[in-house]
Amino acid sequence: NLDAIIAVGFRVNSSRAVQFRQWATGVLRDFAIRGYVLDKERLKNGSFFNKEYFDNLLAEIREIRASERKFYQKITDIYATAMDYSADAETTKTFFAAVQNKLHFAIHGHTAAELIVKRADSRKDHMGLTTWKNAPSGKILKPDAAVAKNYLTEKELKSLDRFVTMYLDYAEDQAERNIPMTMEDWAGKLNAFLRFNEREILDNPGKVTQEIAKAFAESEYEKYRIVQDRLFESDFDRHIKLLLEDGKNR
């Protein structure tokens, strides 16, 4: 009885029960973060990968493509489809730590933190942001100022989108050709794709830390907030203005 197994697994303290809880927690974490879980072990037919494995892999890749995840998260989601994927592997930790900055650097020559320090400016319209959570008519909030993607130009965003689309196309093609991919394969393919597209490859952590960038962005925001509060016109303000203008015209 599956219910009984789950109940016992979460109550007893044997080493086997601890392993079960770790496995169950991993499954729940994947489902909560990504919205779906693929049981790779069950899809393996001995040491071979059968048709069902690749059919499910294709479905997973297409789900990643259709999701609203951020551009670099889609790349990491593809990495997580690797047949030997482990969240605790050093390859995974290195890949996850570098992927966002590698993509940013390839597009505009700066890490995410460097971009924030370069473009966050309280003297500019919208303090240099091109988008924010409540854009275009809502207020800019402090968290908006510390998101590197919010400073990208339309051209840069299109370049990122094209790159991620190509990466997803490659992943889908590999699955359709029944070619399983390892963590090392996906880690290497990111740099290979950047080279193929004649992009610069980041080979260092960058000159600005995330902590410095966040502090700088929040400092610029505090200066910009004074201007924003003075100029901001809410929906209520606009409604009252229309009523007053309508009254004058009668």
C-alpha cells in the first residue's frame, strides 16, 4: 500500500527511511520549482534508454520551452534533464553559478552585477530601467532596481531570446534523435554554443560582486524614489483629473 509506505517513511528513523525522505523531498522540490517531475530511473530499460524515455524527455523539453521561466533558468532546466543529473554534483554547482553571467557577458560584455552598476542611474528616466514589475505605468520598486535583466535594451533581449531558443532547439533535436545527454555534455555545450555564435566567453567572476551591485542599485533607487514620488500619477490621480477636466468643459 503506497499510502502506508509513505506514512512509515516519514515517521521512522532508520537509515532506509532517511533515504526515502531525501528522495521524496527531492521529488517534491522539483515539482514545486518546475511544475513537473520526470522519473528517469524508471524510464531506463536496464542500461538502455527506451522510446518512452525519449518521448518523456521531449515532453519535458517542450514544457521548459513553453514555461514563463527566466532565460537563464530555461538553460539550467535543460541541464537538469541530463541522464545523470545530480543537484549536489560539483559540475552542477559550477554550471548554475556561472550560467547567468555567461549569458549576460555574451550579449553585452558585462556580468549581471557589472551591468547593474553601469546602468542604474537615478538621474535617468526610470533610473535606467527598460522594464520593471509594474511597467509601464506603475511605480518602480526597490527590488526592480537590483534585477540585471530590467536594464537590457530591446535588442539585447532579442539576442538573449534567440540564443535560448537555439539551445532549446538543440536539446529537442538531441531527444528526437534518441541521444542521451550527461551533465558534462550540457556544461560543455553552453560554451560551444557561445563560440559557434562568435560570442565572448566569460572566464572570470567579474569585477563587481552581487552584494556591491545590489547596494549600489538600492542607493540609486533611494535617490530616484524622491523624484518618482513627486512625478508619479496613479490611476486615481488620472481619474480625478479627468473628472475635473470634464467638469470644466460643461
